[in-house]
Amino acid sequence: MNYEETLDYLYNSAPLFQHIGKDAYKAGLENTYLLDEYFNHPHRQFRTIHIAGTNGKGSCSHTLAAILQSAGYKTGLYTSPHLIDFRERIRVDGIPASKEYVIDFVEKHRTFFEPLHPSFFELTTAMAFHYFAREQVDVAIIEVGLGGRMDCTNIIRPDLCIITNISFDHVQFLGNTLEKIAGEKAGIIKENIPVVIGETTPETKPVFMARAKEVNAPIYFAEEEQLLQTSCIDEEGKQIYQTVDYANLEGELGGLCQLKNTQTLLSAIRRLKQTGYQFTEENIRKGFSQVCELTGLMGRWQKLEHKPTLICDTGHNVGGISYIVEQLRHQKYEQLHIVIGMVNDKDISGVLAMLPQDAMYYFTKASVKRALPEKELQDLALQSGLHGNTYPDVKTAIAAAKEKANKNDFIFVGGSSFIVADLLKFHV
């Protein structure tokens, strides 16, 4: 098989959550342990940092990876979902795993894993751990796929756990209250291993404290440490942070959500230093200011065009969209255009109710099976006072928005990671 044929095989033989949603989800860690044993426990061959949370996992994971790379650590990075190419999920020092590796992995090991009928994520996690061991990384940043407690990444024993925040997402698996969701995320907290909590609510904080006490894990609440003092945006659009430890810390990633993420990262950096990691202030500054170049991160308040401004963001649930809506309020423009599509297992009405009513909307759908048909999205949006036309795909919707917009307008593209993925496929 060539690379495309191998991907087709993976997508069709191992259920892919990205495409079909809940039917791809497998509860329990039985397959994970069988795969781990078959590959001789590769995750034990390198140090790890484990990151969970509803929003902010990607930004925090990539920034930490950039800092560690800058400090000379050979750094693995395992994240999901991918936007353009499957190999984005598995990187070493910012470079995706080779196509040859993906092909060889499937060809050599399919006789073992086929009878297990693993999920796509179970198989991809085994592939990532095997790759990191083969490449002899010093440390790997491991992003949780879904939840935490029963996520197949949760077999690692990391140096540090990070839980960015909790909001409503994947409620069909994780529970329909913040306490239940926090309980699932708190499942990554392990005995005697420090954990940083980025953001809490009155419902979630007691859950984290109880779990940490149960396993004797030192727990740190980034909000309470207040290591980030102030921030502003410079003339080039960069975030400039004033922090307890670093003055004028420049952040490449845009969007108000990065204030919370930076608060979390500053706490995590302190914990890693206490754990024995060696990095200088220069390493930290480089990681924050060059995260996209160092790791390949895309889709975080990413500016793609000027006059009119075209920005995309992968925020896709109520928590993520709340930051985007607030960010839009801070922009200067004559008319706001929003190209939006969503998948069918999100709180669609909750998201639509938050969006500005004075924008022109372009309702569309991503090229995944879970995508909500654009007409259904338009009908739901009308109930929230949002008006616009429908378009069969992202490319057509963006072309329409650019045609209607003048040079002083602002076009935002989002609602789903998959909408952003479709945009980037023809834009990069």
C-alpha cells in the first residue's frame, strides 16, 4: 500500500471519531494494554507530560513542546485531531512522522491488531508511542484524546499532569454536568505526580482537590498563583505579557484564550523546573514567540489574509466560542462576516446563541460525515436571530464572503476544527 491507501485502510478498518463520532468511541483500556504489551511498553522509554482539558490543550501542548525543543530536548508531540495531514498528530521536534513509517507500521503489525478491532485513536496512540521510542525522544508531550480517566493515553506515568479547564463537550461520554466531566478529566491525576489546573469553577475545583488528595498528588491552581500580571497587543498583533518571572514575554498565538493558557503554562514551567527540567529564560521566550514555526501549530486565531482580514480559529464548543466572541468584539471593521459550520454532536444551539446578530453569515459544512447539513444549521441559527445564506462546502462559502466583503471588513471562519481544516487544505 502507498501512503493514501494506508490512510484509507486506517480510516475504514479502525473507526475514526473525526468522521463518525460516538460510534468510533471504545470504552475501556483493554485494547490499549494489549497493544502496549505487544510493542513492549514503548512509553516507558521516554519521559512524558500529560495534558487534558476541554479547551486549550493544543496551544499548551505545542508551546511546551516549543520550549523543550528550544532547550535541546528531543521532543515528541502527540495531539489530535489533525487539520490537513494525519501525520500532524505525531511529531518529533516539530517534524511529522514520515509517510514511510506510517506505511511500515501498518504493514508489519496489522496481523496482530486486526483481530482486536481497535478504534482509530487506540491504534494511533500505539503508533505514536512506538515512534517516540524508536526515535529515542527525551520527552513527549501527550495530549489526551477524550476525557482522561479511560483515555488510552492514560497508561503513561508522566512527570507532570496539566488540566487546562472544563466546559461542556462530549457530554454523551463524559457526563452532562461539570462535576462529572471534571471527574473524567481528573482521572489523569496520578499518585505523587504534580498536577497544574489551569482554570476552575465552583463545581470542578472540589473534584480536582479530592482526586489529588486521594492519590497524594501536589496540586497547583494557576489562577490562584497569578503568575501572569498584565498583557497587551503590540503594533504587529503580538501578545506581550508581563509576568512575575519574565518581563515583556512575547507570545505568537493570538486570541483572548491565550491569557488563560499562558497562566497555565507559567505554572507548568515552574513545576517542570522543580522536577529537574533544565531550560533558560531564552528557551522560554523562544518557545512562546516561535511556537508555530517550531511545532507546526495551525488554526489558533490564525490570520491568513489582510484587507479584508481573514482569520480562522478551531474553537468549537461553548467554552471555546465564548473567547472567540469576546475577541471579535475587540476587532475594528466595517462589517463582520462569519463563515460557520458545526458537527452534529455539539451544543449547537448554545454556540449559536452566543454569536453576534449583526454579522453576515455563510452557513456551510465540513467534509466529514459528522458535519451538520448547512440548511439545518441555517434553520437553527434563525432561532437565534442569525441571518445568512447556505453553501455546500467551505471553499464556496469563503469565496462568497470574500466577494461580498470590502477591504475594511473582517471575515471569521470557524465553528469546528473541520471547517478550519477544509480552509487550510486549499489555503496553505
